[in-house]
Amino acid sequence: MAQTLASPAMDAEASPPRSISGHFQRALGAIGGVWMRAARMALDIALPTLCVSCREPVHGEGVCAACWAKLSFIAPPFCPRLGIPFVYDPGPELLSMEAIASPPAYQRARAAVRYDDVARTLVHALKYQDRTDLAPTMGRWMARAGKELLDGADLLVPVPLHWRRGWGRRYNQSGALAKVISRQSGVKMASEALRRIRATEQQIGLSRKDRASNVQGAFGIADERKAEIQGRRVILVDDVLTSGATADACARALLRAKAAQVDVLVFARVVDTHRAPI
Ligand SMILES: O=P(O)(O)OC[C@H]1O[C@H](OP(=O)(O)OP(=O)(O)O)[C@H](O)[C@@H]1O
Ligand SMILES: O=c1cc[nH]c(=O)[nH]1
């Protein structure tokens, strides 16, 4: 009769080392651990983590206390539809001018912070400087800002990059944020369903009108992925909302695939795009 033997690698994983060589290996591992910690401490002293915004040394998270205090976290009162902060509380259910004048395809939008100087440094570090270590903090702030949306949602869908930009960047910043929000909220993530089917120019530097035509028809869902979206309450996740053109074009694609509802959750939103250039 054939005997089944567990592989040595599986044995080593499954049971504590019993042989002399096993103890020796464990001792080496412990010394290795001490060395690793010492090396990390030395590295922290030699190259301390700097605040993304002001470049002062910082413990732990990406921004120092002073820059954190400068971030403008968005809190009520705001437009229940677009999440645009109000200067004073106009009463429940009162919509912003923007929501009345040009209602988007998505239902509601929420953002963690206003897009200002400190927020810009965080967004740009996350997507242009490989600082994916910032995603856990930014994603946690987003999960808090989007709690009301997350409570009734079925699916998180990150705004996709075109494959060529994804190749160059090596990660999708919105995917990194969505992953954190998914862990925080328990809402499932569908990262491959929505695709950017046309390479688009960067939105930065374009006018409101050009932003809309840049992304018009740029997103789609393959037929075999439509069942994932159909009937689901989807939250679209992105790093920034400026004119809303990207979110609107994505929402249209999701609604064409019969999503029950599309809401939008971003890290930062530009407030007052009519007065400030975008
Ligand atoms: O609300 P909007 O006016 O559409 O602008 C916001 C969008 O613009 C940026 O993406 P972009 O396509 O420029 O690519 P990037 O990720 O390379 O910045 C940003 O990441 C948003 O997706
Ligand atoms: O990344 C950014 C930042 C600001 N405005 C944009 O449209 N994109």
C-alpha cells in the first residue's frame, strides 16, 4: 500500500522544531528578528518618516499634527445629494444650487476633506509618488465620511485606470483606497468589473467642458461582468472629485449595466469649482 508522507516544508510549518537543528534555526530566527528591529530603528533615526505636506519628521501616519489640523474635514451641514459643504444650515433636504442645476447620474457624493493644499499633497503623494502607505489613513477617513452610504451598499467599485496608465503607475490609487474602505466597512469590492476602455488625457488643466468630453464614453462593463453589477447598490470610489465628470461617466456605465443605485465616495472634493479654476 502506498504511504502518504507530508512534505518537509509542511512539517516545518505545522509543528514546532524538535531537533537540535530546529532549535538552532529558531535561535537564528530570533537573532534575525532582533537584527531586523535594530536595523529598522537605525533606519528610522537615519531616515525619519517625513510629513507628506511640510516635510517635518512625523511618527506613524503621513501628516504631522500641524498639517492634520489644516485639513478641512467635511462635516454637516452639506448638500444631501452632492455633499458640498454649506456655510450655514439651510434645513433638512435642501439641495445645493449645483445639485438642482445639473444633477449628476450618481445619487449621492461624499468626501472626507476639501481639496486644498494639504489634501493635494496627500493625493499627489498617493498616486504620483508611490506612497501607498498613505492609503490606510486616507481610506479610514473616507470610510468615516461615507458611513451613511456604506450602511446601505452592496459593492465598492474603484474608478479604473486605463491599462497603460495602470502599467506605468503599477497600482490604482482608487483601488488601494477602496480596499481599505472594504476592510473597514465589510462592503465587498469589485475591482475588475468597470473598465476604462479608452485612454483619456489627465483631467488636470482641462476646463469643465473639456473634462466632460475627455471621459465621455470612456468607461464600460464587459457583458460577462454585468451580472455582478445588476441590481446592486454600488459605491464608486475615487481619490478626487473636481468637476464630477469622471464620477458621472462611471455612474452612467454602471447604470447601463443596471446597477440599482450609484453613490460616490472620494478622499477630497474641490469645493466651488465655479469660482476657483479647476
Ligand atoms: O471630477 P473630474 O473633473 O472628472 O476630475 C477628477 C478625476 O481626475 C483625476 O483623474 P485623471 O483622469 O486626471 O487621472 P490621474 O489618476 O492620472 O490623475 C482624478 O483621479 C479623478 O479621477
Ligand atoms: O488629481 C487631481 C487633482 C485635482 N484635480 C483633478 O482633477 N485631479
